[in-house]
Amino acid sequence: MIYLNRNLGFKIYKNFSMLISNESNTFNAKMKLLFELLTKRSVSGDESELTLFILNHIKERSQGWKVQPELFAGEKFHDCILLKFGDPKTAVFAHLDTVGFMTRYQNQLISVGGPEIISGTRLVGKDSKGEIECKLFGDDDSCFHDFPRGIEPGTRLSFQQNIRLDEQYIQAAYLDNRLGIYNALELCETLENGWVVFSTYEEHGGGSMPFLLKFIQENSPIRYALISDITWITEGIHHHNGVVISIRDKFIPRKTFLDKIIRLAEKSGLPFQLEVEAYGGSDGREVQFSPYAIDWCFIGAAEDHVHTPDEKVSLIDLDVMVKMYQFLLKEL
């Protein structure tokens, strides 16, 4: 049974089919979007399925947005998407890709990004011979699949999806970064001035941000970048305490900009948490390493069970994330 948080205007449905069949309620349409995002496969380097879905969503929904954006996509941008609203000073970046696995030889698997290796985890994918469903076994040193006919080398495999919703949490594979994408698409509905950008490759070393930043700065330059992504539950970051503003991960944004973001967050009246970490990274790294003087900040909900099929995020924190981005983009 699927339970939805009443405090956020959610209704209760007995199963997913009932949820997605009723679009008369605005929230149900939003949950339909989120569930559909979670079912798309998009391991790093193979984001085209998700890109096509988002482009179709933009085509169907953008007429109802407050401002009609300019759309930049297609082969020139590989599988990335850029939306320019009004006169931008700020860009929001959300990466499309996920961690996963690639098949090698003799049933071997190689990690794409940094997935947790948990024996017995179910994986799915597709090669030229058809759909694949198998189990992973092994450890960080070596892992394998058990698909009987074998799998063509170079095939990407994802965690099998299992979406769970109750009154407090959503739990599924690939909340990182489907929730960041969901947040960015929600922002599009009310955004008047700003770029919304969907990048690729983030989980496996990055690579699309340099040409995206170059295009933005040559066409309608920005001063600020916000990274719409998902971070970690730690000893200092907890569920239900609001969206996380990251003071640092492996990389350190400029303090004067962080101070500005924190002042605005306080002005919003929305709950937020401040994160300080020694490790981890995001598309913010490539903003910082770019030749452009762009201030950046990572802002996102926190999750348990990172890079597993059981990532878990507070519905309250997701709701606050969406509202915080809407507020910040107006103020910036």
C-alpha cells in the first residue's frame, strides 16, 4: 500500500495505478512525474532515454509555465538540456545520470560511478538480444552477474527499481538525482529569470559541464550557480530538518556567496541544515574549476543508503527543497 503525507496535501491510494490514473489533483500529477522519472534508466554515458522523457515533458507542460523558455537541446548538446528563462543571473544544474554497472567478459561487472556492491542486488538492463534481469554477486574487488545466457560486453545495468512511499519518506533507487531533476522541473513552472540545465556524466567524473558553461557564458552569462542534487544523512544532517545547504564537500565555494545564500535562506523562513564534509563532489566542482567567475552552492535534500537500491529521503525535506529553490531564484 502507498501512503502519502497528508500534511503536504497528499492523498492516500491503495496502489500506484490508482495514483497515476487520477490527474485531477495537482499533487497526483506531480507524483506521477516523480514516479516516471524514477523508472527511466540513465547510467552515466547513456542518458538518452531520460533526456527524451524530459523533452516530452517540457513540450507537454511548458505552455502552462509562467514564462516560456528558450530550449537548447539536440545532438549539439549531446544528451544535455538547457532552458533559458527571461534575463538570467543564476543557473540551476541537475545531473541526469546515475551510478550503475557495465558488463565486461565472463560475467564480470565493472562499476560506473560509485554504486554500493551488495551481493544479491537485482540488476536490469537491455542488450541486442533483449531485456535483462539478473543478480549481482561479489564484493568491491570483483563482482559478477548470474544471467544465464551471458550479456554482451559494454551493456549498462541499473538497480532494479522498487519505489516505496509512506507518510514520512520516499525510498527507491536513484533518488540521487531524480529528486534533483524533479526539483528543477518544478522550478520551471514559476521561474521568470534563470537557466535550468540538465547535465550528464556527473556520477563518473563529469565532462559535460565545461561546454555547458561555455555556451551559457557566451549567450546569456550568469553570476551564480545552484546545484540541485542529493546529499547524505550524517551525524550532523538528519531527516525532517529541512533542505541542506553545503558549506563544503571536497571543494569549497566562496564564503561571501555562501553567506548570501544563508541570509536568504533565513529570510525565507524555511527550515534548512548546514553541511560540512571532507569528501564528495558534484557539478559544483566543474563550476569552480571553470575559467569563469561564477559563485556556486550545493543545495539539496539528504538521503540514507546512498548509491544503493534503497535510497531514502524525507518528504518534508523534498518539499522544502522545492520551495527553497523557488524562493532563492526570485531573490538572486
